[in-house]
Amino acid sequence: MRLQLDTVRYRTSRLREDLQAADRQARLSHQLTLLGQFTAGFMHEFNNPLAIVTGRLEVLLDERKDDAELCVDLTQMLKETRYMGNIARTLLQALRRERGAEIFEASAPQKALQEAVAAFAYPAKSLGVELVEELGEAPRVDVPEHVVGEVVRALLSNALDALKERANARVWIRLEPYRTAGARVVVRIEDNGPGVPESIREHLFEPFISQSTGRERLGLGLFLVASLLDMYEGRIRYEARDEGGACFVIELPPARFTRGQPYHWFAGGTTD
């Protein structure tokens, strides 16, 4: 009789846990549905004024083409507004878990990384954070350039938040040299901050896990990063650094047989 009671208690406990897990999943699905609906409406309202700004910048560039200094600034502003439009469309696809019939060119990861670092140069300097670029040679990747850029920008933003008011703060942006034919292109964004608490590492790329300040205040950022990469068969994972701090490892699929890339990257062997 006691054994039967223990069995019933155990099964009841497991059933309660399963029901709680199902309830959490249902609430999460509902939240994501609402978020997708809200984002669709927001993106529509967002893209209208953005299109106006983009158009006006194009006109100003033509009107003020004789002012070289102004054109440099206008060109940069136009580039950023176009980037905002691209990433807005892609984020909406990520939230809806759809890629559609998107057509894009393979992108150079070096360029995307350099532009992301350039965008954060001033904020990093104002916080006393050193950005260290270590970019090896790698092939183009089968991911749009603006997606690679957005992923890296999101990680850089998180790193700068974690490094506020820390002495000798540093962020490394690493593109690993490509040595194995057919392997994924690997990018590492590392910092010497506090790292991610063990209590949330298992759920790091899930939405709505914000709990407190610092590295635990993650919200939707990493979820969107993981969702964007998943759309293009990319991956992201977290690693703790032996020296302290955080390391996010991004794996990107190489674009095979892209014109201008060394054939040995895809066929094996080296050029030596």
C-alpha cells in the first residue's frame, strides 16, 4: 500500500510539473503572438516616416552634391536609414518565423564586423571601453550583410552595458581564420565583464527572461539574435571565458563557390 501511495505521489508530482510546463509554453506562445501582431503594426507606422526620411536624404544628396563635407554626413545618414529599413523587415520575418522568397547576395563577414565596430566606436570611447578587432581571412557567408551586422551590433550593445564603470574594460571582435573546407565561419564577441549568471544560461536565448539589472536584463535582444540566425541556418551559443567575462560564438554558413573566393576553401587543401 505504501509503495502504491508513493507511486501515485510521484506520478501526481510529474503530472503537475508537466502541466506547469505546458502552461508556461502556452503563455509564451500567446505573448509571442501578441508581440508579432504589435510588431507588424509598429513596423508599418515606422516604415512610413523612415521612407520619407530616406527619400529626403537622397534629394539632399543631389541638391548639395557640391558640398563634399555635408555629402559625407548625408551619405552616412542615408546608409543608416536604409539599414534600419532592412533590419525592420528582417526582424518582422524573424518574429513570424518566416523567411519567404528573400533574395540576397552572399556577404563578407569582415565588412559587416568593421561597420558594426565603427558604429559603436564613439559609445565605446565615451564609456572607456576598448574595442579590439581581430579579423582573420574567411569566405563570404550565406547570410545578408545587414543580418550579420544586426547580430554583432546587438551583442556589442549588450557588452557595453555590462562593462559600464569597469576598469580596463575591453571587447574583442574576432573572426576566426578559415582553415577547413565546408566548415562554418566563426565569429566571437568576447568581453571581460561580469559574464552571464549560471542561473539564466540555459534560457539565454529565450524571450522575456528579464529579472534584474546588469547581465540578467536580457529581454528580447538575444532571442531576436538567435531567431535571425536560425532563419539563415546560423547558430549562436554562449561560452564563459576562463579569464572572466562572456563570449558569444556565432556560426555562419559559408557561401559555396562564390566568385572571387579561393577554390581551396571549398574543395579542401591549401594554396601553399
